[in-house]
Amino acid sequence: MSKTILLQKATRIEGNANIHIETEDGRIRAARFMVHEFRGFESFLKGRRVEYVPQLVSRICGLCSVAHQVACINALEDALGIEAAPAVRALRETAVLGEWISSHALSYFFLTMPDQVGSERGVFGLMDQYPEIISEAFELRQAGLEIARLIGKRAMHPVALGVGRFLMAPTNEEIDRIRGVAGWVRDKAAEFIVKLEKAYSSRQRITFPEDIGVNFVAYDSGSDSGQFKVFDRTGGLSALFGRDEFDENIAEMRADWSLAKIPYLHRLGFPEGIMLVGPLSRSFLDGGFLNDPEVLSFQFSQQLLDRTRLSFDSYDVCRLLEIFWAAKRILMLLEPIDAPPIDREPNLEASGQGIGVLEAPRGVLMHKYLINQGIVESCRLLVATQFNNAYINLSITDLAQKHVNHAGLSSEGERLIGRCIRLLDPCLSCATH
């Protein structure tokens, strides 16, 4: 006997999605994470002047607006043959790291922590149970937004970043203010990590499905011209390719039940080539946060080094550690910087093709543009939630199969599916751009 289970509107995620599960004789026939938003950015950016595009793409998402804008600017500079000054590039990275801090604080404390402590009222229940922690978590999120605001002149949808330059450069006083905020974040994140290590070790983990392969993908911007690195579950490097080899290595497919496309590694095909990006994938990078001696001093990091114990919950661990590491990196980036000058306007009338790639809070973000005399002829965007889309669906299927019976899906199954989705922190506005 067949039955359809519809879990309306997955909660505590960015955007709207339904979970659609079909059963037959007590077994799962299909389970889908259905995303039905439509944005159309890849279409309506065509024909636009390049100077307007960074402002437009920042509207893709309120959580990742800085990352989208910086990836766009990097791609446009690559296409037009423009090289920004080192101080400009360092401040752009600082703004993106500020967004990491605010996004990770939101995800951990307000989206997934209610599951951890069993709060049925979400963040409102947490405010009653842990008022001091939640108050400081609000401050932590606000600190990340403040860093982005001081550089971009707005915390979301910044207006100060331009192609090849700053339209409004931060002052020396603002850069000093960022140093102070980053120092506070570093110290506060260290306190949180120590407080929460014990709570994490005592809770039930959601393990990765044993029969589903996965490729952890991260972008190493520190290597020559940037490289995509693909790791297996044990941390072994299974593939790497350059930014300009992206199209040959990553393909996309569509599903008729979702507007979020599904990328996969072309050489492996689908489903063997499905990917996961984000904080956990970044933990495999040689220059990532797990190579920082101070990060390694935390008990949390030891749980990540034992690759056999990785789980969906490892994403939360990585987010906390990355808040600490991002604050430290900001301080390092700003060490040699005084306020950069507002340079002369670069030549925006050239033609070319360019790719901009960076690690946004949720993982790899890629912008690619073909420019003809300063006009966008075509663009392609790939964002973190798209990379994770296939694995989200397969994980929902695995959890549903473990908790389905002839009466339907158990309440524990519903709870675990919701938590699993939140731990991957999908951003559906980005995914359907």
C-alpha cells in the first residue's frame, strides 16, 4: 500500500522548502527536498553594465550578500584584466570573514542549538533556558555584521566595494575599530568553545549514511591561482583542478521536482560524484582552521581529526571553530594595512571571460561572466547549497527509511530529518538564484 508524507515548510532554514516522502508497504520509494523558489539572476544579469552587476548580485541573499559581491568582483576583474591592490583584496576577504562570523553564529545558536537542547519553542525557548548564552550569541552575530558594515558601509548589500577599487574606502579609524571587534570575537568564541565542548560530546550524533559515497570539496585560494580540492571521507586528496578547469570537472543536472540544480563531479558521474562543501570540507585543507595550533588546542578539534567519527553534527563543531579562526585571520590580514586610497576608475569597457571563486560561509561560491565591451553577455552561478543538494536528498531518504513504519514516519524520524537539514544550513535563496 502506497502513502505520501508531506512535511510542510522545513523550519529554521533560510528560504522555503517542503519534504516529500513516498512510501510503499512500509519502505521508502522516494524522499525529496523540494525547493520551489525562483529568482532568475542568471537571466536578468544579461545585458547589464559591469559596474552595476556587483550591486545586483548582492541581492541574491541577505546572509551571503558580501560573499556574492566579492565573488562577482573577482570574476569581473579576471574578465577585464584588472588587478586590485593587495590592501583592497585583504579588506574584501576581511568583509567575507565577517560574514562567516555572523552566519555561523546565526546557524549554530539560533537554528541548530534548539535541537541540541530539546527546545520546542526554538530561540524563544533558548532565551528562557540560557539567557546569558543567547544574549552573547546575539552580540557575536552583530560583531560579524559590524565588520562587514565598516568595510562595505552596509552590513548587508554593501555599497562601498567596486571593481578594481573601493568606491568608499574605510578610514584608519574604521580599520582600528575592526581590529577591536575581531579581537573581542576571538576571545568570546574561545569562551563559547570551551563551554560547549561538553554539551556536544554528550548528545546523539546523526551519522553519515554508510552506503552513500561523498566527495568533500573545498577551494584553496592560497595555492597558485586557486585550486579546487576533492577529499574522501578519510581526508585523502582524491582530485584537484584549477579554477579555469571548473567546467570540465563539475557538471550540473536538473530534477523536475526542484528548482535547485544538482552539481556533481563529471569524471565520476552521478551519483558517485555527489559533493559536500562548507565548514566540514574546509577542515581538510592544509591551510584551513585545523592547521592552527590554537584551534588544535581545543578538545573540539580532536573530534574532527578522528575522521572515522565525522557526522552531520561535525558541521556545528566546525562553525564554532571557524568563528574563532576567522577572527584571528582578520587580525592577521589587517596587520599591515592602513586605509587604502580610492583609486582612479579602471577601464570597464574591455571584453573577456572571468571566474571568481571563494569560500562563502556555507562553502564554495563561483561566479563566471562573459563580458563584451563592458556588457554581460552570459553568466553562471554555483553556490554552496547547490553543491550539497544531492546529499541532502539522499540523507533524507536514508533517515526516512530508518524511521518509517506502516503507520508512516515516526516523530523521531521527523525530528532527525529536520535537524539533519539544519546542520547542513541550506540557503535556498542562493540555491535558486
